[in-house]
Amino acid sequence: MVKLMKYEIKGTYKILLGILALVLILITGIYMYSRDSSNFLNFGAIFMSLSVLVLFGTSLATFLYIVSSFKNELYEDRGYLTFTLPLTGNQIVGAKLLIAMFWFFILGLAIFLYNLMMISIFSTSEFDFSELFKAVGQVVSVKEIIIGVIGGIFNLANFLILIYFSMALGRVTFRNKKIGGLWFVIFLVLSGLLAFIQVQIIELFPYYFDINTFKMGTMEELYNFEISIGNEVGISSETGIFKLNIASSIYNIIELIALYLGTAYLIEKKIDL
């Protein structure tokens, strides 16, 4: 599995690092032209608008390139090499998923840190990052940030594995490789169905867990605002930002495991090379 992960990195790093370099150049251009307001009256405004559009396009291209590497294994001849390796379906899917998330993490972290550097360079006044982090800490707690990061990673993994499952199911359902694009229709149908089930579960079990206070209850019970009227009106609450629906969270975990195992099973037992 480790060898397959190394192979995946070697096969993708040139294009992805090239995309990252292009994004960083565009970010630099945005900061350079936004520093001088006079540039917005001429070419600078056009350049900045195009930079934003290209930045969005390169982000989308990165995502499509990462997930298409799995599709290529299913619908192109290179799949003979991957699926004939002495690896189980779980190992193949696990390697694909881990490398995809690895690249999302690397690209996201690089862009975030580069933006911080650009802010410190092009800021018209002395920029104090400690004050920025202090302000953020007043809005969200460390617990909420950690849970938010974990939740983001989990949602990304769930989204990717749903795409992988749709591709594998499409490959099994439609044997003709020329109509492999129908996996996207399967993805849309499954996404709608799973979202509908999740909404129904939330309505049936509307109980939430407050990360900040470690309390459980309905949304109405958790949002207990205290209103004081004196020389001035004050509204306070101990509630945090993140509210996790307990049943929905359990459902998402089961969904991720089921989709992962289902994808591995299709790859190992049902894919006809």
C-alpha cells in the first residue's frame, strides 16, 4: 500500500505543483494590483478579475485532476497495472483516498501561508498577526477550531469516497468504457438520496451536542440567551458555534464506512478488466 501511495505521488506531483505555482503567481498579482487603487481604473481591474476567475478555475482543475486519477484506473488501460498488484480493494481505495487528501492539505496549507505572507508584505499598515489570532479566538474556541478541522477532513473524505463509489458502480453497471461519464449521474442520484435520508434522520432525532459547553439537547434548549436590562441591554449566551446532530453524525460515520467498503468490494470482486 505504501508503494502504491509513493507511485501516486510521483505520478501527480508535477502537475499539482505546477498548478500551485500558477495559483501563487496569481495571488501575488492580486495583492500587487490591489495595493494601488489607481490600478482599478485600468488594466489592474481587468487583471484582478481574471486572476480571481483563474484562481477558481485552477482550484476546480486541481480537484478534477485528483479525482480523475481514480477514474483513469477504472476506465483506461493503466488499471491493469494497479488492479493486478497484490493488494486488496481496501488497500487500493485507502491509498487513493489518503493521497487525494494529502494533496488537498498541502495545497490548502501552502495557499493559506502564502496569503499570510502577502498580507504582511503588502499591508499599508503594520500588521499584527497575534492580534488577528486573538480576535479569532474571541469568536471561536480552540475546541471549536479543532472540531471544525476534523469535521472538514471527515466531510472531504466522505465526499471523495462517494465519488469513488459512484465511479466504481458506474464501471460495474455500464461495462462499455465509452459511457463511463455516466458515473456522474449516479453520483448526483446518490448524493440526493443520502442527503434526503440525513434530513429525515435529523427530523426524527433532533438532538444536538454543543462542542463548547458539552451539553446535549434540542437546538431550542441549547440556545439559552440571558437578557439583562439596566443602564443598557445586554444579551449573553454560553452556547458555542458548533452544534452536532448526534444521529446525523452517527449516520455520516456509517455512510463513510459503508461507501468505503462498498467501493473496495466492487474493485476487488466486480471490476472486469
